[in-house]
Amino acid sequence: MPAPREAAIENRLWSLDEAMPRSDLRALQARRLRETVERAARVPHYRDALLKAGVTPGDIRSPGDVRRLPFTTKEDLRANYPFGMLAVPRSDLARVHCSSGTTGRPTVVGYTAEDLETWANLCARFLVAGGLKPEHMVHVAFGYGLFTGGFGLHYGIEKVGASIVPASSGNTERQIMLIRDFQSDALICTPSYALNIAEVAREGGLDPRQLSLKIGHFGAEPWTEEMRNEIEMQMGLYAFNNYGLSEVMGPGISGECFRRDGMHVQEDHFLVECLDPETLEPVSPGSNGEVVITNLTKQAMPVLRYRTRDICALDDNPCACGRTGIRMGRIFGRTDDMLIIRGVNVFPSQVEEALLKVEGAAPHYMIEVDRPGALDEMTVRVEMKAAQFSDMISQVQALRERIQRAIYGITGLHANVELVKPQTLERFTGKARHVNDKRKDKRRP
Ligand code: AMP
Ligand code: ZN
């Protein structure tokens, strides 16, 4: 993990449970895990899976017994579309959301009124850990709708008692006008959209550092420390990382404290494992692996050992903030995001890390992978910063070589680097897309 980058904010807890002694936490986890298995056993899918695994709720005596439970995948949720995974009657649902980024049938998730209350409190915890106060005005530029980001954060902010500007996504000029005129203190969106806002503000003649924003809570997509530096430099705020996924609940699974040295997992509500995605055995402490999450308190639709496909490392060293939840490092990438180029595994986040180390490269890029002949080729299209663009051709060539070297240094691959004019690559209002793998279109069905 990179060195902590402490933010100068007060260290406050939303709930004392965040600092529960680990021995109490483990006892609570064991009890809640057993209750969850009882609830899950009402779902035909889990009744069968538990029977096959030969486990009953009574077998669950410690958090480690999670390893006896069956895994759940996105395919299981799709196969039970729309409400086959509910552990409560449909009439008990208070809200439904869907997972993003899928084609065809969405993955549906349901919440009871109690689940919504829990969720709001969990979002409040990480917002407060990252400096949110009741007197703040918060601009939410996450989409409001089936996506869990908008509504999830909305009710967390409401819990904290801050005021909300539910701007939702789109119309960036208008968002900037509102942030400026309302003097908002906090911004909530994807990290890529934060940069988009900064850029559009500058185009309109407004230095985003002159806005009143003090903190930003960003998540919903992978981003790097280099990206955090860039956002903080451009916007003059403290940027915090938070993580979640709709299948398990939405945002609120983990988030950073003022030390910003990993995201504290809310372990009284989620049991998190870090497994080798091939063997499904735990990785050695501190190593990267796939995050697998079991709900501990979800009523409507608990999931057992959900395979998130997200890759990161867990850190169980105590944190100076007093929270006792283990910390998740940055999500390095997703197992389904990983590109294999000439046999070398590459995550888009590594390319981002490399190019943002190079002065003159803007944080806008697109990785294109193709196999024109026998061998894979990776082309990284990178925008130049406006200042560099007006410079001499020879300097542009030098910039290209620096980026190539940086990518080689981190991935071990020679990439074609194409520098493009500022403002030429697509911008996103939600989750950014950074990869176009043309080899996929060429594969036979
Ligand atoms: P969704 O379908 O909208 O629930 O998306 C959840 C996915 O977004 C997760 O499985 C991650 O791949 C990604 N994600 C969410 N938060 C973060 C984060 N802080 N860093 C990296 N990826 C994230
Ligand atoms: Zn901490």
C-alpha cells in the first residue's frame, strides 16, 4: 500500500460500533453469520446449495465457518431474475435497485425498510470518517435511479444531517453553476466525473480551486493514488475513497478514514474474505486476491460468499483512527477487467498509474488491444495537457517516449502510445470506460 496521506480533518466516529474490540466483533460476526444462513435457507437456491455443501445454520459457530458455505456468483443472481433470491415475501420490499454495467437482464437487488435504515447508517459512517459534518452542503452527482450510488449516498447524507443537492448525473455546466452558487462543501460522484467537472469549470473560465468544495467522496470505479493527486491538485479538496457493490448492498461496504491508508470494512455487517481466484483458498496476509463478501445483516436478499471479481489486498494492522475494521487497499482491478497481452497480465489501473506519473499526460486515456497478426498489440491513447500540446513536435515525441517507458516500467509491455489533442477522448458522467479490446470481436462464438 502507498504511504498514508492524512487529511487534515477531525477524527470522528458515527457509531461506537466502528471501534468495537475485535474479540467482541468476532462474536457478533459468528452470531450474525448463523442468522444470515438461517435467512438464506429460505431461498430455494441457497436451500439446495447448503444441502449440497452439507451445512446447516447450527454448524456456524465462528466467523471462520464461512468457509463451509457455498459461493454465490453474478450468474446465480441472473438465473434467479428478478426476485428468486429474496429471503422475504416480495410485499416486504421497500425498494429495488439494479447492478450497473450489464447488458441483457440486470441483476436485481431488494431491500426491506430495515435494510434501508442499515444502509443509510453505513453510508453515514464513512461520510463522517471522511470529514462530513451536519453543517455541510453536499452536491451529489451520482445518478439517481436503479444505480445504488445516488440513493445510497443520499440517505447517508440525510442521516448525518447535512443538506443535499441531489443534482444526479449529466449537464456538467449546470452542476458547476450549482456548486458555485450554493457554495457546496462536498462533492459525491465517480473520480472520473470529478475530473470532468474540473475541466468543464476551467473551460468556462472558473478555476475549480476557487469553488468552496472541501471534501470529495469518490467511488464506484477503480482509480489510483495518482488520480487522487490529480483531483486534489485540480480541485483543492481532500478526496476520499469508498467502496461497495449493489449485489451486496451498494456503497457503504468500506470507506477511508482521515489517514486514507485503505478503506475500513464495516465488518459488523459484512464478512470479507480475500481469496485466490483460481484455487479459492485464502491468499497470504497482505497479498492481492479476489474480495468475497457475505452479508451479516441484510434481510431482503442476503448473499453468501459473493464473488465480487474485485482484486485488492486486506490489511489487518490497527489504524490510528481507532476504528477496528480491517482495511481494503485500493481495488487494483477486476478479474474480468484484466487484460492478457502477449501472456502478460495487465490491469487498466497499472496503465493509469504509469501515465499519471508523467508530467504532461492528462488523466484521460483509452487502452486499445488488438491482434493484427499473430501477436497482441496494446495502444494507449493519451490526451496531452493543454500546455504541452502547444509545444514543439520534438517535445511531443519526448513525452510519448516518457509515457512508453513508464508503462513498460510498470507492466513490462511495450505499448504504442498515441498522444491526442486535449478534449478529444470521450468523457463520462458515471463510471468511465478505459478499454476497447478488439480481440473479443474476433473470437469465434
Ligand atoms: P455496481 O454494479 O454499480 O454496484 O458496481 C460495483 C463495482 O464497482 C464493484 O464491484 C467494483 O468493481 C466497482 N467499485 C465500486 N467502488 C469502487 C472503488 N472505490 N474502487 C474501485 N472500484 C470500485
Ligand atoms: Zn482508520
